[in-house]
Amino acid sequence: MEKSKHYISKLVLSILLFSIVPDVYSESPYKKTIYNAFVNREMYKWANVIRTIETTSSPVTVEQKLELIKLYYGYTAYLINKKQVSTAELFIEKAEEMISEVIKLSPKNAAAYAFKGSFAGYRIGISKFKAIYLGSESTDNINKALEFDPQNIQAIIDKGNMLYYSPRLLGGDKNEALKFYLKGVRLFEKNADTDHNWLYLNLLTNIAMAYEKTDQPALAKLIYEKILHKEPNYLWVKDDLYPKFLAKNKQ
């Protein structure tokens, strides 16, 4: 039981740190605003987009609902990291209600099930005691998403997270996890969906950090450089992760 709780806590942490979600946002009119909020760490702009959608339009189609769910997803992670638990719980409730609506409209929608697993993980992040009954729900829904659509980016990354953060005795394998992360990047690049795409930058960041953890500093450096070539003003990497990496890996 203790190992299971440890795994769930690590899985939730990975979700909170990376906020990796499916490719349902590439055509959104808010794409650049969200991208800039992510790159510049200006999450109030992210919140403003949510308010705009909620007050000026009501999502009707599956794609519109998934777009709003995804915004809830990213912002809820931010709220949990900032210890704003009561507000985070409100967003979780909104998201779960809309996820149920999507599943009714599209019963085998991989993105919806991936979100369902992730929001169960958020509830565990707020209260570790919930891992006892929500842990398997989170994992099962992520696996179901991958079964429905093996090319779904959320499902691919979450599977990678499961492999990355699980103890080896429970099937964890960091090098195998990297294969899933790299597959996600290949899909973004194959689809030519890398411009103004915070998901793509976030996934690259995930990979760089994974290379660090698996003692592959040369590959980590290449990825960090790729990130900053793509987006020189990406503050998380520019001012935090990469300087720390260089200080740690002085030649």
C-alpha cells in the first residue's frame, strides 16, 4: 500500500509539473494568448481566457468542450501548486462535469478519458488519502485513453509518466518512459504543430529533465538548447532549469 501511495504521489507530481494534454487546442483562437501566458509565467492571462469563454460562449461541440476542459486542466495544476486548494476544487468540479458531457457525446473519446484520469490525479494531489480509491481510477482511465487512440498525445505522455514515476518493482522504467515522451514530440513535429504550442515546449522540457534523471547530460543539453532555439524567452527553462543544469554539469 505504501508503494502504491508513493507511485500515485509521483504520478500526480508529474501531471502538475508538466501539464501535458491532448492536441485539441491547435486551432483555438486563444492559442497565442495561452502560449504567451505559459512562456512568460503570466497565469492571470490564462484565467482571463477561461472567464471569456465561460461568460461569452457556451461550448457545444465535443471539440469546444475539450478546449475548455484543457484550460481547466492547466489552470488547476497551477492552483494546486500555489496551494489555492478551494479554487482548484471548483475547477476540478467544472472539468469533471464537462468531461462527463463529452463522454456521453463521444463514448470512446481518448482525450476525455485521459482528462478524466488526470483530474482524478488532481484530487489525489490535494488529498493523498484519496489515492486508496482514486489511484486505480486515474490509471485505468489513462490506459483506456491509450487503448481507444494509441496516437493520442495525452495518453502517450501519461503512459510515459506512469513508467517514469513507478518504482521498478511495480513496472517502472525511466528509459521506456522516454520512448513515450519522444513519440509525443515526433507526433507534434509530424503534424507541424510546434509554433506557439506550449504543449510542445512543455513536452520537450519533460524530456530534458528525464535525460537528466537518467544520467544522459549530453542529450539533456541538446534538448535544452533545442527548446531555447525554438523559444528564447521561455522563462522556466531560460531562468531556472537550464542555468541549474549548467551549474550542475560544469566541464
